[in-house]
Amino acid sequence: MDGVLVIDKPTGLTSHDVVAAARRALRERRIGHTGTLDPLATGVLPLACGRATRLVRFLTASEKEYEAAIRFGVTTDSYDATGTETSRSGLRPDADAVTRGLAALTGSYLQMPPAFSAKKVAGRRAYEMARAAKPVVLTPAPVTVVRSDLLELAGELARVRLTCSAGFYVRSFAHSLGELVGTGACLQDLRRTRSGEFTLDRSIGLETLVQGGAEEAVIPLNRLLTAFPAAILTDQDRKRVSHGQEIDGDSGSAEWVRLEDQEGHLVAIARAGSRPGSLHPAVVLI
């Protein structure tokens, strides 16, 4: 099975749990997810299957969309509702304060990952060190919030819609928003509604996967990364690409180009070659 299967991840499971379930259900070892979701979170979790695992680096780099519930007046060590409470306040922000806070957190900036994250520090996962009460020194990472909208504010809870870059921590966003409005805050729940080109309307539930109804939902290779420009290969070029050899072609201003055969099958992903007017097949799928 080659392609991407979009799972609507239920709460309480790790992304690795879902991958393990898919490997058992599909009897396919070559399965990997394209962007971790915390156990608290639900929603779009694309699984690359078979030869599509070679495309994971492209699929993980795409922007994401979320709907988040943020609880004001409470902070935790993990920045979400599953953590240990570290402070409590009776203060509640009004809609204007939340809107100003969202505006301040929109754009490109450096974001500090949570201590309870999968980031590696000296070869160990940060959350392992945090759980052992050991100091965790993390480095801020560049992120971009394309858009953030306040959907609803009711008492201590706000519902927010976010469009952001890969590698963005909504938990850190919630914590920072609480600091900006002066009440403290943590992430109450989170639902990912889009990951790159994959949306909830293309997803299936985990129960459908386990019961054996996943095959028809697989998005085939030739329907992936369609935002990349495409070049059609001759039979001779297809043979050269299959051996990792450069071919004549122009990537223009694009960093990556889809290489397709005469039948429209995705053969490789290429970049500009070593000489002008050439393409180098960086990822070969045949």
C-alpha cells in the first residue's frame, strides 16, 4: 500500500500508538506519521504508507490549522490541562484583551518549546528530563502564525482558530497568551483540522482502520504534493531517473519539481541539478 492515509486521531493516544495500530491493521511496516499530535489533541494525523514514507520530509514541512480551547486563570508545568497545576488566578480577560494578545502572537518570531516536549536535549527527550525533575535547557525555534482568530470567549474558556508553520507548539502559544493578558492560561483541548493538503473531510476514524475499511481512503502517490510544478518524463528519462541520474529540465524558481511518467504516475521529486538546465532526482519512488 503506497500513499497517505489520513486518520482522525482520538484523544488519549500518542501519534506512535496510531502508527502501531495502522501497522497491525494494514500489515505494513513502512508507516510513519507526518507531524506529532499530543495525546490530548485530536484531528488530522496523516500516515505515510509504503513508498510514501520517502516523502515524509516534504509532508511534515507544510503549515497546519488548529482549533484550540484555551483556559485562562490556570497554568501548568506542561502548558496543557494534563499537567500539574503551577498557579491559579480568579482573573478573566475580556475579548479585547484576548484579541490584542492574539495579534501580538501573530507573525514570525522565536518560540520556546515546552519543557514537556519531544525535543532532544543532549540526546534525551525533554519530557523525560522534565518528568525526572531535571533542568531542561531548550532553544527557541523560528515559527510563523499566519492567522489567529478568536471564535468565542465564555468565562474562563476561549476558542481560537490558528494557522501556523510546522514545528509550532500550540501549548506554548496558550501559555504565552495567558502571560500577555495577565491571567495565566493553559491549553484545555486541541483539534487539528488541516495538515498541509490533508483535511478532516479526507480522514477516517481509528475504528474504521482497525476494522479493515482503510484501503479506499488511501490517497495515492500521484495525488500528493500537487502544489509542486510537474515535469513529464520521456521513457528514456524515466529510466535515467530510476537510476538516480540527472536529466535535462528546468526547475524555474521552484525548489522542488514532481517528475511524472507518461501515465501520470509520480516517479520522483527533483531539484535543480549540478549543471544549468538539469534536474536531479533527490527522492526516487520506483
